[in-house]
Amino acid sequence: MAKNKLMKFDEMKTMERVFEPRMTEFMEGNYPLKGKWRTEVFKNDNPIVLELGCGKGEYSVGLGRKYPNQNFVGIDIKGARIWRGAKHANEENLTNVAFLRNVVDFVEHFFGENEVDEIWCTFSDPQPKKPNKRLTSREFIKRYKKILKPDGIVHLKTDNTLLYESTLEEIEEHGYEVLQNSNNIYEKDWDTFDEETQEILSIKTHYETLFANKGFKIKYVSFKVD
Ligand SMILES: C[S@@+](CC[C@H](N)C(=O)[O-])C[C@H]1O[C@@H](n2cnc3c(N)ncnc32)[C@H](O)[C@@H]1O
């Protein structure tokens, strides 16, 4: 492994709010932080928002800055990407931002029932050949329902038409309540968003920048999965 990557992995082990649970720690359903993120990690009673497949955690850090009275957890399997977000959060002393390195597939092992208020899926892999692996597929939404509060919200921001449209189909099939929806946020629907939503949607992730530069239209949908 590259020396640089090893250094990042070592540094992550010293970071207070970066967690890298091993299988044996959570597969029996006894992950020590499950149901206890507020008391054990954030030491407050504020809402918890997850960013799934967070990469470098631009949304976790960006929202963490904007909302000091909410808690954010970025989850990704790639350690070197998480390192970037964790480093920013540490440098800015964002004690309301944490990172968890593992697959999202196990998300219900890490959080307790009703522990999570909102979930962001930011430029998730579209998984063209494995629809069940899409982070907004019914398999994943089933997992989210186990940890989300009854009024919990899922946000999808993506450049990918297949992922966006399959999410809309899932929403329609299950009758989920759509809160915001646009197939072209910047060029078509920007003025329809209120100022707060515009600020939130202005946060740009690494992959968003890559795809937007190639001319892809950025799409956004938020919905309640109650
Ligand atoms: C296209 S990248 C987007 C990263 C970031 N959200 C962004 O917009 O720049 C997808 C990310 O999801 C992560 N990922 C994909 N499937 C995952 C899974 N099942 N569990 C955890 N991370 C996953 C990948 O490691 C990668 O960092």
C-alpha cells in the first residue's frame, strides 16, 4: 500500500470522531454506539443526519458548519476519502461531525431505532447492473426505516439519470411524500428553492464537480419514507 495511504490510515486511528468497527464488533447486533451516538459521541441531544457513501464528506462537513446544532455522520468504505473529511472537521473543530468507515449495507447495525433524523445520498454509485445495491433501492430504504424517526427524510443529489429515475419510481410505488424534486437544480429550478435550500444545495462534492464539468445536469429529490 502507498506510504501516503498508510499514513492517513494511521492518522485516522488517532482521530476522536472516526470509527472503524470490525465485523465482530457489530454483527451480533451489539455495536457499542448503536442507540448511543448522542450521549457517547456528540454529548448533546441534537438531531443526527447521515451522509451515505460520503467520499470526502463534503456534505457532512458543509452541513456541520452550517448547522452547529445538528450532528452529522459520514459513512464510506474508503478510508483515504473519509480521512479528507475527518481532517477538515478536526481542523475546524467541528465536534458535531463524525465519520464511520464501513459499508452502508450494515447501517442498521450501527444506529438504533429512531436514532436518525435525515439521510443524504450524495452522488451515490448508480449500480446499473445491480439495482438492489443502489442506495435508494427498496432494500436500502428498508434498512433506513429501521433507524429513521417516523418523519425521517431521505435526500438524493445526483448527476445520474438512471439512479434519479429509479428513485422516483421507488417513491411512487411506495407512496412516499416528496418534499422537493428537480431534474436540473441549477439551470431550471434554482429560483423555486428557498434561500436555505439554495445554500444547502450549493455545497459541491468532489464527484459533483467532476460530473457537472462534463455537462451532466444535477438532480435532487427529498422525500419522507414514513
Ligand atoms: C461516486 S462516489 C461519491 C462520493 C461523494 N459522495 C461525492 O459526491 O464526491 C461513491 C462513494 O460511495 C462509496 N460507496 C459505494 N457503495 C458503498 C457502500 N455500499 N458502503 C459504503 N460506501 C459505499 C464509495 O466508496 C465512494 O466513495
